[in-house]
Amino acid sequence: MLLPHGLIRRRLRFLLLSALAGVITVWVLTDGQQQEQSPPFDAELVQLNYPLVWNHIQSFDGFGGAWFIPPSWVADDQPRDIVEAAELASKAALSVRERQLSFSNIPLLMHQTGASSKVDTWKPEIIPWVQQWLGYAVAPNNTAPMAYFFWDDEGIDLFMERYEKDFINDFYNIFTPVERADIFRVLVCQHFGGVYADIDTEPLRHPANWLGPSDLSRWTDDITGKSYGLKNPEAEADGTRPVNLIWGLEADTDPNSNAYWRMGYTYPIQLTQWALASAPDHPALKLFMENLRNEVRLEKEATTYDSNRVDPLTRTGPAAVTLATLMWLENTIGFRWSALTGLKDGGKSKLVEDALILPITGFSPGRGKYGNMGSKPITHPDARLVHHALGSWRKFDLIVEYGKFCRTAFGFCKDWSKVPTTHSRITL
């Protein structure tokens, strides 16, 4: 029996109000935990337990952040600032194959960012993970030396002034600090190449060893019948360096279901950007910037406010890099984006053109039961790093959390704004 329309609306309102009550309860119960302060900074303990961080970042005397370049790469050259250091290291790494990630043309440069290179301003949990990243570069008898760069706000300012002068006004006047960090990671890889990882990521493998022959294996789209990758990676890998871009998946859902938007993603198959790696001048990264410039122009021309348009996730974050890579592959070879799913093959790396897309375990291992999407434990061979998600860029907003709960629990509120704003309107 069909229910009257009015009764359906009343029941829907009841469900949504119940959801709101649940969100408020969770907020009240967890608010105290959110207010907990980190323990005070202990300089002596950091110096003792994390000497690489102390000596090469905290005590480093350089403009724009801190850096380490293997001495054999640059001889007696002494860069004046972090931009010059990155220029020298990029040139040195690109000129010698052993200074690049295996099976790729990506230089062994490690980029990380933060507001300050003074460790006493960091969350204490971050220090051991940065120590590990630094260890890949600085450790004695390292078989794969790597340059390391920690870009602070002054370093990013200097980089933008020298490399993106035509974009610098929009960069600072339109985008929030977290969006500027999103943009910078793409730009630094576009101009210098290398590996980028958020400072709340824990490395599980040296980037030099991220890729192996199995990652390059031939695979076939079961819908179109088109094949990609190398026919014989074991035989071809030694002399072939086919990879110029590496992404990992953060979402891998059935595109025929509503699982992706109920979980808060923009695309059923979505890339993460808390880590990436690229050779300089990759077209997908250039397209990201083209899309961003077009978006800035449209926002300036808009006569009404659209909260979804200023969502960092879609404007500069994972959805934005997904869109750019998707467009590049579709325009270049007519690639079907949903073919990247690992739900049917147990999660395998997929080489398409010169871009390697890691399965969800690559950059997002160890996910819980809910939202697992094929993620395997951090001990799995496919796992390259773990993202601990310590960032607090998105503060609690009752309306946003209400929409999240409504999508997850009931499958409603698909188009509800994910951006905190006093201009949001509720329509049931």
C-alpha cells in the first residue's frame, strides 16, 4: 500500500531530526576529547630520540625551510634558499638514472610542507614519521640516496614568486591555507618532480622501491576489451622506465551504486592527494592548474554564492586531482575511468599511459571495516605509506555533520553542502 505523500514527508522529517539529534549527541560526547592539548615540547627528548629531525630541520639555518641534498649530487654548490636547493637537486637527480624511482623518470626528491620548520610548533606524533622520511635521505650507507625538502610558509612564498608570479595574487587572496597547501604540492612536483607526502604520513617503504615489475603488468578493461601496461614486465622492466606519475586511490566503490556519495566522495573511483609522485611537467598536473585557473575565473564572474564551489575537496583536493587526471586520460586515449577499480581483481596497480594508479592499499592501507573498499593491512606488500589524518583543517560544523550523517545513515542529502557556511539553507 502506498503511503500518502504528507505522511512520507513527516516520516522523512522525523528520520532527519533523529539524525540531527544523534549528531548533536556525538558532538557533545566527543567535544571534550577534541579540546585535549598535546603534551609540552621536550627539546631534550626530541634531540635524543629523533636526531635527524633535530639536526636537519630544527637546527637547520636556511631560508624557506630545511633541506638535505646528498653531497655527491651537488659538489660544492651552496644554495641560498630552498628554491635554489630544489633546482639543484632536481637537475642532479634527473641527470643520473640511479637517482630516480625504479621503473620511472621521477627524481628521488622528497617534499613535505608545514607552516614552520621549527619542530616545537608541530604535533608530537608527527616527529617520528618525519624522522623516517629523513632517514631515507640521510642514513649512512644508504643504497638509494634521496634529497629531502621541508617547505615552510616562507619557502612557499618564495617558490610562488619565482615560478607562479601570474597566479600569486589569486593564490593568496582566494584560497585558504589548506587549499594553498593542496595547490603547492601539485606545483612543486610539476616544476621539480619528486615525491610529496603529508607530514602526517608514515612511510612503510623507501620511495626508490615503491615500484616493481608486477606494478607494470598488462591488464585489460573487461568492458571495452582494451589492454594497458607492459606485455612482459619481467623482461622489459630493466630497460624500460614507463612511469612519470603515481597516484593512489582513496575511494574504490561500485560506480553503479550510491556508495561513493553516501561516503562523502565526489567520484566512485577517486584519487588521494596526501601523497603523489611525478616527473616534472606532467600533463595531468598542468591540467589541474588549467582547471583551477578556469574555476577562479568563473568564481570571479559569479553573481551568486555557491558553497559547493568553495569546497576544498572539490576545488583543490582529491576530487580536483581526480578530475584533472580523468580528463587527461579520457582526452588522450579515450580511457574509461571506472576501469581503475580494484574490486574485481583484488586490488592491482594499473599502468595507463605513463601514469601508475596504485590500488587503495598503496597509500591507504589498514582501513577499518566500514569504508574498507578492498584496503589490506599495513603489512601487505602493496602498502607504501599510512596516512594518519591528524589534520584539523575542517572544524566541526553542526550543519555539515548533519548532512554527513543523513547521507551515511539514510541515503538522503546527496547535494547537502559539505562546506561550513552561515549561508547554507535546509530544505526537506
